[in-house]
Amino acid sequence: MAPVKLLVSAEDFDPGAEIALLSEDQGESGAIATFIGLVRGAPDGVTAMTLEHYPGMTEKQIGRIIDEARSRWTLDRVTVIHRVGRLCPGERIVFVGVAGRHRGESFAACEFLIDWLKTRAPFWKLEETPSGERWVEARDEDGKRAERWGN
């Protein structure tokens, strides 16, 4: 099975260091695909975002999502890091990285992981704006992207 790094933390991460770890002892990997999500500010007017979760439950669900990706594609390494707590525009929220045999499966696995993280991982987002706070609702677009992968 592919080595997995799964971390939910308030601490920032170093994308370069995470990519270097994905490159180590990669076996037959021919590609590394990554995704880094950032807090958007203007023009959305967001001045900060607080991400909440249920410790233990969140990691368990992300583990299931990773297991599903590993069952669909031949992956040599998988990394999922998701931050929690209060973050400001431009700060990193999430890192998803996979080392796979070919670029197609690496891209697909990375995209699958972020689509399912957005729709199936138990995180709640509270945005701060100049006009007050608001909870972020699930977006239809995210649901449609995740549906294309099946159940």
C-alpha cells in the first residue's frame, strides 16, 4: 500500500517540503500531482475564515477518502494536509499530493481527493467580512464535481 501522510492542524505547511517527501523512494512513480488551496479575499470581501472540525472524526473520514483513491489508482504516496483555525486571505488551507505511475492517474487521484474533501470531509467554514460573519454553504458546483466520481 502507498505510504500516506494525513494531517489536520492549525499549523502552516511547507509545500516544497511536502513535494520533496512525495519524491522520496517513489518506486515506479512517474508523476507527482499536487493541489494547494488558499483563502480567497477580495473580491469576495473575506477578511478571515475560521475552519472548524471534529477531531478524530475528521481524520477518520479523510482516511476513508484516501483509501478510496488508493483503491482506484496505483499510487506510491499520498499526502493530505488540511488546516483548521482562523486563517487570513492568501494563507494556505489544504495540500493534496500524490505520486503515481503516470500523469493521468496522478492528476485524476489528486482531483478526486480534493473534490471529495470539499464535499465529504467534516469541516465547517465561517467567513468574516466587513458586513459580518457568515457560514459557508455547500456549493452545487462542488457537489457536481464530486458526483462525477460516483458514490
